[in-house]
Amino acid sequence: MTITIDKNSGFCFGVINAIKAAEEYLKEHHTLYCLGDIVHNNEELKRLTGIGLKIITPEQFKNLQHTTVLIRAHGEPPVTYKIAKANNITLIDATCQVVAKLQQRIKSDVENNPDTQILIAGKAGHAEVEGLLGQTKENGKVISTIQDLENVDYSKPAKLYAQTTQNAEKYAKFETKIYKNYRKNNNEALIEIHNTICKRVSNRAKEIKEFASQFDAVLFVSDNKSSNGLFLYEICKKQNPESYFISSSNQLNFIDFKNINTVGICGATSTPVWLMTSIAEKLRVG
């Protein structure tokens, strides 16, 4: 059996930087708090918590004082920084550069165009979306479904932005629908649409599709908590029906590899390379 690991799969640079920051700190300290999961992958979280990383909730964060906390790649709203200052918490800010740039862009829009509706296409409650909303002083609107577009006032100006890890196809539907709704009201000049999806994320769909087509079977390695993973797996499965979603090597026992000559292993932007490698090794030794 020939086994190939997708060279394009693995952590995006934002996650790489956050994990590197955590590892560097933990070389000299026993404990580091992280506000929320540093990455949506349980196997990687087990590894990091094993060397001292402690995942905390926003409520737990509010009760900390005189300590150090890591802000993950997803970013945080302004209130987090205010709490840190009040509680003498040192922050290791690992917010992804792409996310940080979008946060500043939205903040500037709110300051310079206070009457403009800020619309954020993304998953309601997602950490990145919460951070983006925070830049709007909580006056922004989250667009998670086509139905959410009914809450837009089409007589007023609006700017539509995307969560950086948003599904590109889904975002395109939002773009089309919101423009159509403004045009119905003869107000198309009032809407500005900005595709702020990370290029690394948007390119993955095409890469995964091409990769999946090359093998008898595909093992897509990810975690159910990863929105990016679930989206990419759907593409993988459509391209190659013999695609299997797995989170650890233990699940290999439930897959029948009889008559399978070539296997491709790939994953999400939240999937560690070491995990894909360990799955490949276990598959090789049987």
C-alpha cells in the first residue's frame, strides 16, 4: 500500500505562531493560561496541556490576577485587554496578523462611519467573530444564514466582511443576496462588500479537491470542533467517496483497507503534521 501525506495540509501560520509562543514560554515556566482552545484539535490540546498549557474560559479569565495569559490566533475583543490591564495580567498576544488587520479595519470603519452597518459573515459565537464584533462596540450584525440578512436595514449604508475562515462558497451566496436586496430598494450604492477570507484558507478547498482525486481512499484527519475541518471534509468526500473523517489513529481499526492500493492523508488548517505522520506510520505497520 502506498501512503501519501498532503504537503499542503497542517497548521496555518497563525496557529503555528500561537503554538510556538506557548512552547517558548513553557520552556521556562511550569504553567501558561490560554483563553479558549489554542487550536480546535483535541490531540494537539492533549500534547500542549501535557507540558503545562491550561485552557481557561472567559469567566475564569476575569478572576485571574498577576499572571500570564496567551491570546490565541482567533483574537479577542477590546474588553479582554481592559480586564487584563485592570487585573495586572500579562498578555502574550498571538492574534493572527490577518485577523488583527481585519479587527483594525472594522474599528476604523466604526470610528469614521458611525452610521454604517457593519455586517460580519461568520459563525455566531465563534471566537474570531466575537473579537470582530467587539470592534463594533457590539453594534455589528453577524450573518450566519441567508435568513440573517432580513435583519439588515436596506435604507442605510452597510459594509459586509467575512470571518477569515469563512466558507468561500457560502460567503459568495451572502454577497449575491445582500447586493440583490439593496438593488431591490434602488440602494446598491450603499453596500460595500469585502472578501476578507484568508487566502490560505480559501486556497485549501481547491488543493483538497485535487489531492483527494489521486487516491483509492483518503483519510481526512481533523476534529469535530473544527469548522474548517468539517467544511474541507465535505469537499473531500464529494470528490472521493472513499474518504474517511478520523481524529486519531485508533479509528483506523474501523476502516476496511481491503483492495485499497493508494491512500492519501490530509487535514485542516487546525490539524498537526505530527498527527498525520503518526497515523501514516500506524497504517504502514498494520
